Amino acid sequence: MLNLEGRVAVVFGVANKRSIAYAIAQKLAESGCTLAVGYQNDRLKAESESLIAGLPSAWSFPCDVTSDAEIERSFAELKSRYGTIHILVHSIAFAPAPEIHNDFVETSREGFRIAHDISVYSLIALARAAAPLMTGGGSIMTMTYYGSEKVFPNYNVMGVAKAALEATVRYLAVSLGRRNIRVNAISAGPIKTLAARGIGDLGAMLRGHAERAPLGRNVEQAEVAGAAVYLASDLSSGVTGEVTYVDAGYNVMGF
């Protein structure tokens, strides 16, 4: 396990014990990070606090990422509490259910806007707020999926949003690079999280992935979290603007 003692990591998207963000938070805590975990609203406060109860020195705070005022308030509090932060994890994605399940051509203007605001623009907003606190440089990472490049049934507008998210990673990498802030994405294979259950035919996706991936299996949350720790560490000091695949090699297959 890499030693990240003395570093402060801010994690957004810890929804439940099966979420990728929770696995990342666990691995970062095991590596010695001090954790701050953002949750969406007061309705999720009790669940967030129960999730981080077993993580040493973790603190949770409310932050609706669709509100610039809330983001500003949250990072002012983070500055007051920690002074400096080193790692930002963005594991946030959402689209209204009809935009996932309907034929893609039926995507509504409002559904498209919501998907991109929450899944993409929030990374820009959080990076902008975090950068002044990363006085010694830092690592920002987000979660993406291969549906950004190839068409997957029932992924629809989220595939378009993930493509925009990956482009955003590249532009942020250039924007923040001179401050020694690295920005990367992790593209995980399909994982049986509660969020993924909202995608139709998840079971078929998992079976097809395991059959075609070079490793002959699906991946686990802990494997994605391991890549996140690497990107958070100095071992990846020369890596920015990249999409790191943690998908058992599925993305290299043509057929």
C-alpha cells in the first residue's frame, strides 16, 4: 500500500457501501489520507456519516454540486479546516431515468442539460474551487466509462456526457498543469453498483464484458480504488489528461 500520510483528500460521490467512491475513500484512508467526504443534501447526512464512521479522521459535509454558492461555501470551510488539500475525487454522474431508458433520439433538452450539468460541469466547478487550496500541486480524478467511445444499449445520454467529461479532463489538465495540478479519469468496467442498476440489461453487460475481456472477468470496486490511489500518489507525477482503463482489458478488443 502506498503511503499518503499528511495528504488531504476530498471525495464526492460516496453514496453507499457498494459505490466506487466509497471504495476509493477506503483505500485513501488505508494509505494514510485525511478524508473529507461531500454529500448532496441533509437527507443523505445520516447515511454519509454512517458510511465514513469506520474511516479514520474522516469528516463529511453537505454540498449540492449544482449550486456555485454551496461549492464556494464548502471549499471555504475546507480551507478553514485543512488549509491545503492534495486530492480531489469526482465520482458524480446523473441523468433522469427517461433519458437513459428512452430511444436516444427522444433525449429531451432538459434531460441533456441536467446530465451534463451534474456529470460534467460539476467537475469544472469543483476543480476551480479546489485549485487555490492545492498550493503544492495536487491530483484531481473523475470516473468515466467506455460508453463515452462506443455505443452501449440503454446508456444513451450518459455516454454523451462521459465523452464530454473526458474532453473536460484534457482541457482542465492544460488549464491547471502549470500549477502542478494533474487531472485524470478512470474508466472502470461495468460494476454491480446501485447506480449501475438504473441501466437496463446490466446483467447482459456484465456477462458480455466477462466473456470478451482479456482477463476473462469483470472488475471490482477495490481494483478501481487501487488505480485511484496510484493517481493520487507521486508515482503518477508525470501523468495528466489521461483516461486510465480499469476494465480487465475490455477496451482493447475489436471483437
